[in-house]
Amino acid sequence: MPSPDALLAAFGHEATNGQRRAMEAIARLLATKQERATLVLRGYAGTGKTTLVGALVRLLKTQRMPLVLLAPTGRAAKVLGGHAGSEASTIHRRIYRVGEGEDGPGVSLAAHKEQGSLFIVDEASMIGPGSEGAFGSRDLLRDLVAHVFSAPGCKLLLIGDPAQLPSVGSDHSPALNVRDLRALGLTAGGVDLTEVVRQAEASGILRNATDLRELLGGSVALGAPESRVPVPEEKVTLPRFKAYAVVQRIDGLELQEALEEAYARDGDDEVCIICRSNKRAYLYNQQVRVRIHGYEEEVSPGDRLMVVRNNYLWAGLNGKPSLIANGEQVLVKRLHRTEDRFGLRFADMTLAWWNGDEERELEAKVMLDTLAGEGPALPQARMQMLRRSVLGAHEPLTRAAQARILREDPYANALQVKYAYAVTGHKAQGGQWRTVFVDQGYITEEMIDREYVRWLYTAVTRASHRLGLLNFNQRFWGEE
């Protein structure tokens, strides 16, 4: 097993005190004989988590130790794999299997036989009871733990930033909380990175992110969670941004020119607008589609769409069964017929989809109503109406036959999508783009609390090279 000194040598940079402690903790994790051993590596933006993980992966690959790299979303897996120089997968695709199984209609929790593997899971702040598991009905964190430790000798390294938004439906990030992990039966410990590294100190984006994080104070403090007292969501000091060459304030009249420059410079897949609501995101999506790409129809060949609900049908109908996960993107290749059915609108499309291993071409039925919907996906009540309508189109059925139809019907399983050019903070989480525009939206000083600052911190840290602060009031702007 690698020693801390071996990790330090592979690191290749001057390490901070926190990074040295992290290397020692990782070495202890790899050497321990304890069952269900788990380490939580918590760190803020700019503290060198990514560089440390890259060094760890390179070292363990030379020692031929089995590794599994995972992240909650397709974009996060792509980012992790790029930094680590190794293949990474989404959690859903790794731990769930499509087909008949005791864990639900059409999906089962997978075991594995890779004994002694180290599972490295990035962006773990997104994982929790509110995360979308199989058909949205499971606890993704519990399922992940069950999968990892289904083979003997495996270890789990969870990595994340506690200042980011927690998983949907949770007031904190249980995958970064040692106490919560111990309650799941894990032998868990934690280590923290708090010192911003020299390279990050020179980044205007990360300097502003650090200022935001410091406003949060004790509500996202690192350290032993057992002794931490929760901090209520009281008001915080007004965030104030500093201008740099890579951080600019932009008003609505300047946005078109800024978007044109960004798309020309960085390409279609490296620009994103982050908003506080799906309604605002839809408006910005239309601006990009019409004014940047010249798309005038509701959906056009070349459109980038984001899947907003896990789907287990269409990949299996187009080859090897696989999950198309919530948050993954598809590219419209061809648009076929559209139709109205069951009170909703659908379109048959040919889509290009990158599944983490290869690009696959899918023929799929897509739900058009979710494109402009103000919710994250089709509302549950409307989804239930659709399922009842699908079943009502058949003769009286047994419960088994009903379950089979709901698994296989193309309308009940139509891909739910939104445009992918502008997204909400939760949909952006785990992703990274070269240029990001953050839309403040309507906000008053009375509305600024820790939840808002966490959203702002999460959005700002999605930018790797350039950050545009869109429609930010002058009150939020300080001196460099």
C-alpha cells in the first residue's frame, strides 16, 4: 500500500498542511483491515482536492490497485475522469441494473466481485436521501454503500465541498457527514482541506468564491460533525464581488455580445447560464437557441437537451440496456413526427448520447411539455395521470400485466428533457464549464440568507476560466 511519502512524491507540488494530513488519512484508509472502511475528504473550492485525487489515481494505477471512479451526474463523471486521467462513471449506471429484479419494476441493485477495490466518489455533497435513485423511490446513498461493500476488502473515499448545495430534500450533505455514515454501519472518518492553494489564490473566480464561503460561517464549517451545532438559516452579510479580468459584471444589454464571444471562443459544450428557476432558464435557453444558433422551431437538429428524469427504456431498445440518467445530455440528430396523446405532446427523435464509454445513437420518444415546464420534470400528479391513461387504453389487466406495460410503454417512458444551454443551480451542480454566466434574478437584501449564498457559491464555482455576473445590482459589487 502507498505511504504518505509516496503520495507526496506523486503529488508533484508543494503540499499544504491540510493536503499532507489528507495524504496520511488516505494511506491509513488503504492500509486498514477494518470492514466497511470509509474516508470523507471535505474541502472548499481551491483547496486542491482535484489535484490530490489525480495524484492518488496515478499512483494506485502504477501499483495495479483496482479503482472505481464515480460521480452523481454524467458531467461530473466527465470532469472527474478528465482530472484523474481515468474512466469515470455515474453512480446510477454503476450500481443499478436494468431488467427484472426484486428491487423494483425493471431495475435492481447490482453487486460486484471486484474485491479490494477503492471506490472514489466525487461531488458527494449531491448524494443523499433526496437524490433520485431507482425510479426516484430509493435512497441513493444507501444503495451506493450496499453496492460498494457487496465484495470483501473494498474501501470508500467520498469527496465533496460542504459549502455547495446539499442533495435535494436535505438540509445538509449526509455523504459528507461522518455521523450519518456511521449510522449506516460504516467505519467512517473525515479529513478537511481548508487552505486555498497558491494557484487558486491567483484566480479571481476562486477569490470571489472564497469570499462567499466565508459568509456562510459555521453552517458549512469543516471539522468533526459529531460536535457541530447546526446554524439556523438567519440573514447573512450582503455578498460583494470583486472585478477581475475573468470576472465581469454584465447587464442584459451586454449579454448577447458576451454570449457570442463565449460560444466562438469556447464552443457549444463549454458555455452555460445558471439561473435560480426553470422559468428563467427557459427564457435564456430560447435566447441562445434563436440568437446564437438560429433555431426557430421548438426543437431542431443540433439542439442540446438535458434529461431530467432517469430513463431505463430507450437505451435497451437501441442495443445494450443501460440507464440514461437524470442530468445527462443528448444531442438531437433528426426530428421525426410529433403527436398529441394523453393530453401531452411527444416527438420521435434520433438522438446522440454519450454513455461514458461510447457515443450511441438512439431512436426515442421525447416529451415536449417538459421543455418549458416551470418544475424540474413532469409533476408527479401529471405523471400519474399519464400512467392511468396508458393503462386505460388496454383491456382490464392483472397487476403483473400493468407493471409490464408501464415498463415498456413508449409514452409512459418518454424521455423527459429540457434545453441544456441554461440550467438551474441544482442541475449545474457537479458540472464545470469554461465560461459560466450566473443570473442573479430578482433578489432583495431581505431575501439573502445562507441558502441563497450556498446557491451563489455553487453557481460561481462551476466556472473554470471565465465568470459573467448577469444583472447583479451595483450593491453587490465591491472594489478589486
